[in-house]
Amino acid sequence: MRETHGGDKGHVLPGLPADWPNRELSHFERIGGFRWHYQRAGQGPRLLLLHGTAASTHSWRAMMPALSECFDVLAPDLPGQGFSQAPSSFRPSLENMVSALGGLLDHLGFSPDLAAGHSAGAAIAIRMTMAGLIAPKGLVSLNGALLPFRGSRSRLFPFLAKLLFLNPFVPRFYAWGAADRARVKRLLEGSGSKLDEEGLDLYVRLLRDHRHVSGALSMMANWDLAPLERGLPSLTLPLLLVVGEEDRAIPPSDAEQVAGKVRTAKILRLPGLGHLAHEERPCEAVAILESFAADCGLLTDGAAQESIRGDSLRRVL
């Protein structure tokens, strides 16, 4: 059941701030216990954008208007994060996230021609492809979190995330801490990225919401990438691994390991950019997606070249 239509500015979108980026593109949909928030715009080949853990559609704020000139773009908030709500019984494991998003796409009749994900969103897009829920012509991983932690971190990280999630006071404590703008800035810069004031403000606002924090912690507590890693050699479609060389959240060397498992994978390195590279230089990210779409036969070279805004494309190894 669709609650509201973002394109009708006469309607009030419940729970969505009046100044949220690209608010006019927002929709809410109730499907099987989920209340989805997503943004959609444009015409052309269908492009699915999946954000990473603890983010939302705002992550694509500067890219959506440009991408919608060439694509029919769909960008949902993941269940329990941003403005999407999940049933209390929902456990946000990778497989359950994949299934839930598959239900949303099926309901909307949206079959992506191209799928791109940032961080954990890249893992979801790849797993949806492996499961046959989507059949894109190509996949783009933006600083993708595609491999399990190694060594002691493989046990410690999920244990701590689960411990934090199970404590009902922790999400509220973290949300309270997000009131300290300097603390959130340090957190983001710890990923190797420096955002403008608007980007920082949006993360501060999200992290002040204890429900959003709880959803992110629950996702981390239930995440298991081992099955995804085992399935990587089965991928046969083009996979572009976009890597910010200053990424401190996901080791840039992970891309080389992934490329060693997927024979169709190529790596594109972005010097000077961190984990949120697509938010640091959205025009470059748009150009990368359009150029890759042209390589996949989804756009003509001319259409892609019209919106190239950087000179660093084709640094593919």
C-alpha cells in the first residue's frame, strides 16, 4: 500500500523532514510488515542504488539529479535505517536483507539493468544477483565491504556489535552522543573521508535517531560475509570495484582479493578519497557509473560523455 507520493507536494510525508535531500522524489510503501522509504526519479535504463550501514538515501543526494538524466533511478533506505521501518521480528542478516529488498523490487516491478552499492550495500547487490533476484548487466561496488574480517577481528567485531545491540540503552546513548557534532565529524574522518558541512549535518541528524542507530547495530551484529565470499567465483557479469585509496574502513587491498576471485572484475582507484568517496566527489561518481553503463551497452558513449565531470575515469587496472 502506497501511503504518499513524493511528487505531490501537497501531501505531507510522515516522518520525513521538510528539508531532507531530494524530498520531492520520496515515497513510502507498506509491504508485508515493512514501511519502506525510497526515492525514485528519471527515465532510461533502470539503476538500483543501495547505501551502506548507518547511511540512508541522503548518501546519493548530489548524484540523484544527475543520474536521473540518464537512468530510472531507485534508491531505498535499508530496513531499520534512515526512514524505512522493519518488523520487530526482522533480523537484518545479509540473506534477510536480500529477501526483503527483493520483495520491494518485486512489488514495484523494478528490474534493475545496473546495480550499485556502497560498502555493505555492494554486498547486498551482489548477493541479490547471485540469488537470481535481480539480473543486471553489470555491478558497481563503491568501497564495497565484500570480505569477512580476518583474524581476531572476525570474532570480536560481531560479538561487540551484538553486545551493543542487545543493550537497550546503547542506541539511545549513541544517539545522545551524536548531539556532539565534533564527535560525528571525527567518526566520519576516521573512515578517511572529509565531507562538507551539509554532509556532516545529515549524518549528525541520522545518528541522533536511536531507531536508526539500533537498526545499524543490529545489521552489524547479524552480518556474515563468508557465504558471499564463497560465491564470488560464480559471478560472470562485469563487476567494477571502485576504491578510495584513503579508505580506512575497508582495506583497499580487499579489492585485489575480490578481483582475484571474480574473473570479470576490474578495479578503479580514486587517489585522495576515503570510504565515502561518492559523497566527497559525487560528480566523479556519476561519471564513473555512466561510463560503466556505456561499457555494459546501457548508454551510448555520447550520452555518458555529456555528464562526465572529471578527468580521472578509465584508471582501471
